[in-house]
Amino acid sequence: MRKQVFLLAFLLAFPFVASFAGEGMWIPMLLKYNEKEMQQMGMRITADDIYSINHSSLKDAIVLFGGGCTGEIVSDEGLLLTNHHCGYGWIQCHSSVEHDYLTDGFWAMNRGEELPCPGLTVTMMKEMRDVTEKILFNVNDDMDEAERQEKIKTNIKKLTEAFEKESGNDVEIESFFLGNEYYAIFNQVFEDVRLVGTPPSNIGKFGGDTDNWMWPRHTGDFSVFRIYVDKEGRPAKYNKDNVPYKPLKHLDISLKGAEAGDFAFVFGYPARTNEYLPAVAVDQEANRIDPVVVDLRGKVLDIYNKYQDADPKVRIQYAAKHANIGNGWKKWKGVTEGINSFKGVERKRYYEEGFYEWCLQSRSRYLYINLLRNFDTIYGKLEPYRMAYNYMTEAGLRIELIGFAGKFNRLSKITKETAQADVDKQIAGLKTAAQAFFKDYYSPIDKEVAVTMLNEYLKAQPADFRPPFLNEIEDVQDFVDELFEKSMFVSETKVNDFLDGFKVKDIRKLLKDPAFKTFKSIIDFYMESVHGQTISYNAEIDRLQRLYMKGQMEKEQEKRFYPDANFTLRVTYGKVEGFQPKDAVAYNHFTTLDGIMQKENPDVYDYVVEPRLKQLYAKKDYGRYADKDGSMHVAFTASVHTTGGNSGSPILNADGQLLGLNFDRCWEGTMSDMVYDPDICRNISVDIRYVLFIIDKFAGAGHLIDEMTIVE
Ligand code: ARG
Ligand code: GLU
């Protein structure tokens, strides 16, 4: 009883529907509706300064970097900043034993030294238009769902083509508010982007996976690129005669830093959020799906750690894999904890009770009356299928040998009729894949992962939800021993021999290989028994979500809703501030170079500090980049609503000047993708003054600073 009273008090104190500053990922073209609030919070510019199609605005300095990060232009010669972890793949691609840019950093001292990155694109949004009416004109809510989707698809296709013809831009039409609104986005894509500079990893990745998702943080997470265009100023493929891009706008950089309480906003490309899920879905995600994935990944990481600690070569081989698996592992652990300690499911339930009451009040709301009950049913049905998918990807395909064998699936479908050119292309691709695979493969790790994961798979999944090969296993250890003894995929020589002399009749050998057979068992089972059901349940969920969203907007007409992130450009704003993650613990909003020296440990890879940085620290040689307190600020937190994809996004002050680069969130608030809490959700940015200090004082690349517009 007391518990219930407490819960009620808690829910009343933090009503879910309150619209607080901090929460929200706003569509730039609609920012005028937020302008007043932003200005009340301290902003000194206008919504029109941020987004306009009539004159240049901040949006002209923001780009989608590659497929998944954000970047910003900081000079009138196309100089671009993003995170180190966003540029990582391109830095690695230019690195070799002779030029180890990952370890040593890299700085082009003139334009000629800037390194082309074929395949890297940046995308700039030119314009956005509301096209809801055009896309939804011949559909309604009573219509058969498949028919509705078909009509929408056709409408999108037609309009996209017309817009592309009219504008010469790349156009995409995206759904917002879960299918209730549609917007067309006109993009310009730049294909000649060159690497200009990067700090060494022990600055750009300082703290590594250990500090990932955590505060206090000391990572100099930035890298520098430049956009090139042809002589006429048009986007073009790489050509040595291309020239630096002259943007309509580049960001001014503030050296003043930010105080606690200052207004700040982030402008970038958040990837995905799910803020309007029903309680049943949040509960499923946080309390059943995520814990299973966390548990499986935790077991894999334990095995990696054991071998990585024992052998420096293995540490390097498994560094990227460890970072990949570990990033999600740590985040989802935080999601579960956050949802539970901040009563995310209860808050949603409380809100849903109110929604249901509202439905009962008028006959016109009949459309929504069964929504919540239907959600319960359908999520219940979906759950075992989601689990089956998770065990397939996180346990079955986590065995590298099986994943690698799977790459040969297309080859297994070749027939005598297949064109020789196609065969040759496949063989060449597989040879490259094999080279990359074996460079970083250590079979003792994989074998131990295989035994552990298959045991977990057997223990947790009922027989009719696991692939047939598992149901035939008598002893897992014996099965794995035989798999690793007999499969050709453990040996680079055997794989290359197979590829070198490949003939159609060799497919028989492939089909008999135990690793390939295991792969087929997993994937065929998935396609036959899991995929179809998942698709059809998800289609029904999409329909329910669309109506639920519509109902919520109808219920609270005075509330400003924001659409879930969908990889389109958004503005999100809040304040520079620290937080109290738990009782009696308070975090300051910024870290300094002192903290780097405190964390220094020459024996632990993540905490090695460059001698040159130590010298600068000893002399306190910070120049104009020091804070007015005399110290070198490294990173800071703010209550700005961000998610994956916001990496590299600029965080700007009240005047729209650059304060830093967003690169992470605090662990305690990673639940913000489903439930945002202004008290504990914080984004983390690297202070722009630390970035400039590293470029100028540490790397001696002051010529890059000279290009920028610095506001002292
Ligand atoms: N957590 C950040 C993000 O989600 C940074 C990831 C890269 N850094 C790392 N140590 N793995 O992308
Ligand atoms: N590091 C993330 C990224 O690469 C940003 C962190 C987050 O999820 O907020 O986009």
C-alpha cells in the first residue's frame, strides 16, 4: 500500500505529458513554433537564422556525414568537423604500418596533402516541404492496410520523381509522426571529401570503451575533413583539379565557453527514437529483449577480454569488434536501468489510463478505444519472434566462422548459366573478404564463443524456435570440435585454394562444409519460420502506432508534439548543465585536462597520455583556448535531447556560435530514446576550445585555425 502511494506521488511529480524544455527533436522548417520558448531560455537569434530557404542560414553549414553521423562546416573553404569515431573508418583506411594515422594522428600541412576518401559522401539539406496532403490524398483509416501502403508507396514514388526533375536535387520523402505526416527533403550530395587531420587515438578515443557512455569524460572526439567541388562549384566525384567548396554559410566559433544554465542547441541528424511506444512495448524492450542481448554480449566480451589481455596482437585484432559489441552492450544495460529506476513503464501506463478515459468520453473516439488492448495482444505474439531473431544474430551468427561461411551463400547459387564476369566478381569480392576476415581472426576465441553461445541458444530457446541443426546436437563441445576441425573456413589457405580453382561443381564441397551447413540451417529456419510472422506483426503494430499517435495529438491539441527521429535534420535545445545521477551524487557540467592527467595510466591502453600533451599541460600552455578559470576544458554536458547519429553535431550557444561537438550521452539517461527525463538525460560534447588547442598547440596545424571565424 505504502509503495502504491509513493508511486502515485512519484507519477504526479513527474507527469509524462508535461512538455519540458530539453525534450524534443524539432523539424527545422517548423522551428518558428519553438522560437518564443527558445528565446525565453536565452537564445538571441531567430528561427529564421537557423532555417530559411530565402537566405543563407545555419542549416547551410550542417551535413549528414557518411551514412550515420553529422558534420559542420567551419570555414569558407569547406573545412568540416566531425567526431573522431565518425571519421575512424576513413582514418583507418589511410593507415598502414608505415603511416599509422590511428596511432600517431595525421595533419595535412597544405591542400596537396589532404587525403581523398573515395566512397565518403556528405549530404546537405537544401529545402524541406510538407507533402502530407499529396501523399495521403487517396487513403483513409478504414482501408485495408496493405492497399493503403501500396497507394502511399505509389504516391511517394511519383512525387519524388517530379521533385527531382524540377529541382535537380536528390529528393527523399519520409514519414513523420508514425505515418501521419510526410515531408519531402531536397538534398545535395558531395562526393569529394578529403581527410585533413585527426588527433592520435589516445586523444580522439581517450578512455576508449571503458569510458564510453560515461561521465566524467575526457575524449578529444574530433577529426577534420574538407569538401571539394568542381571548378563551377558543383558537387563532383573526386578529381585532383577540384577546388574547396564555398559554402553559403559556415559556423562561427566561440572561445567563451559555456556556463551552467546557458542556453544551448544541437543541430544534426538523429537516427531513430521511439518516444510514443505503449507501455507494453517499453517493458518488452527494457525488461526482456535488452537484458537477453546484454547477457549474451557480456559473455562474448568476457571471452574477448580474457584473450585480449593475454596477447597484444589479439588485443588489436579484436579492438574494433570489441568496440562494436561493447557499444550496444553498455547502452542497453543503461536503458534497462534507467527505465526501471525512473519508472518509465509506470509513467507510460499512467498516461495510457488517461488516454483510455478520454476515449470513453466521446463516440467519435471509437477508433482508439481498443488500441491499448490490441497493443498488448500483438506485442505478446511478437515477443517469441523477436527473441528468435535475437538468438539468431547475437548467438548463432556471433560465431565468426559461421558468419564468414555465410558470405559464400550467393556463390552457392551459381549455375552453369551464370555469366563468367559475375562469377569472377564474386570470387574477387570473397577474396578481399577473406583477407580482411583472417587478418583479425583468432580461432581459440571463436571456438570458445561458439561453445558458450550454442549452449545459451539451447538453454533459452524452445525447440520449435531454434534452427534444426541445434535440435540434432548431442554434445555441444563435440559439435564445435568437429566444426572447427572439418570446416575449410578456419584456414586462409584452404579458403583461397577453394576460390582460386573454383568451378561450379565445387559448390558440392561448399554445401557439405559444416560451417556453411550450420549457416544455412540458421538462415533457412529464420526465413521459413520467423521472418514472415515478424513482418506481418510489425505491419499491424505500425498501423496501431499510427492511430495511437493521431489519437494523442487529437487529445492534447495544445501540446507541441515532435516526431520521432528518422535520420532527418533536427534542432534540439536545452541548457548546459550537470546532473545528479543518484542520491547524494552530483556531477559538474565540465571536465578539464587535469582529469586526463588523473586518469593517465601508461599500462592501460585506453589511458595512455601523449608526452607532448603532458608538456603542454606542465607549462599550462593553453594560449587563448584556456577557460577564464585558467584551466583547459575538455568536455561538457547539457540537457539537450540527442541520439545515435547526432555524433559530430554542433552544439551552439545563444548566438548560434559553435561551443563543441556532440559525441555521446550519459549512461544513466540512455533510456531517452523511449522515455526522456530532463533530470538525468544529458548529452556529452567535446569543448571546441580543446579541439582548437589540439589542432593549434598540439599538432601545430595553426593554418587551419586561420581559416576559421573565431569569436573571442
Ligand atoms: N557511445 C558513442 C556512440 O554511440 C561512441 C561510440 C564510439 N566509441 C567507443 N568507445 N566505442 O556512438
Ligand atoms: N555516439 C553516438 C553516435 O555515434 C551518439 C551517442 C548517442 O547515442 O547519443 O551517434
